[in-house]
Amino acid sequence: MAEPRVEVRRSRRRRRTVSAYREGDTVVVLIPARMTRAEEEHWVAEMLRRLDRSESRRRSPARTSDAALLLRCRELSGRYLDGRAVPLGVRWVPPMRTRWASCTPSERTIRVSDRLREVPAWVLDYVLVHELTHLLVPGHGPDFWELVRRYPRAERAIGFLEGLSAAAGWNIGADPEDADGVRDEVAENGEAACDD
């Protein structure tokens, strides 16, 4: 993996602390103005390592493979849906234009956009619970949302996804009827189908 672009910002008010954060594609490292170049190099490397470790902990292990994604779905179904939502297949797919994921209940399959591989684990979990719920309830009626909201971070995850979409200019979830960007097309027979 390529090294990220790093911007070092020195501050006279900063005495001992060093911190780092991502600003777009750049890692900003904040250091005291009095640090030497050698200390700066040390702390830049250290903060990159810490930032990477922190971000890795927040990402879901389910991002690694379709098998890991299916395993995570089974765990989430057991925890939030009484084990009743049992997909036959769950897989990562190339980025979808208008949604984060889709479900085909008649085939018991779920597809998840590659755009979600790097989101925090709790956001991916929300999307999976949402899609798993479609295996039980077609559409987005009150029964559907009652089950989805068993996931305690549902509202927070919806907000995260809306912000991510807006910031990236993806326009996912811009349709008022598709407020969460995880909508499925529901046919007259009540089966959801992917239109990617």
C-alpha cells in the first residue's frame, strides 16, 4: 500500500503532545514547534503507525472476503433477528451507483458495495442487518423498521452513510423514498430485486 501524503503542522502553543488525523487523502501531524527534524521524523512514523492501527481496529473483519461477510451476517442475524434471517449467499460487488447494498429474497442473496469495505465495523453491520431484514420483510414498512432498529446504532449509521455519500458526491440515498441508501426494488410479488 502506498504511503499517504503527510502534512506536518508545527505549533508554538503545543508543548509536548503530538496528534494526527486524516484530512481527505492527507494525514495531518500536529507537533510542537521546538521539535528537531529527527524528532519530527520519529513522530510522523509513529503517528502513521498508530493511526493505521486505530483505523484497522475499527474496520470489520468481514471486509476481507465473501466468506467472512457471510459469517458476519449469521452472527448479526442471531444477535438482532433471532437467527431467522439466513442468507444463502453474501458477496462483495463492485461499487453500486445508487445504493450501498441489495438483497434478492427469492434467492436469499445479498450483495454489498465495495465502497463499504473501509467504513467502521458498526456501519457495515447496520447495512448487513438492513439487508438481512429484507429476507424477513419486503419493503420498508413499520414492521421492517421495527426489526432494523433492534440494531442499536441504526440511526447513527444512517447518518454516517448520508454524510459519506454527500462528501464523496455519490448521491446515494438522495431519493426521499430511499433515505438510507439501502433501498431494494420491491416487485409487485413482494420480492426484492437488484437493478445494478
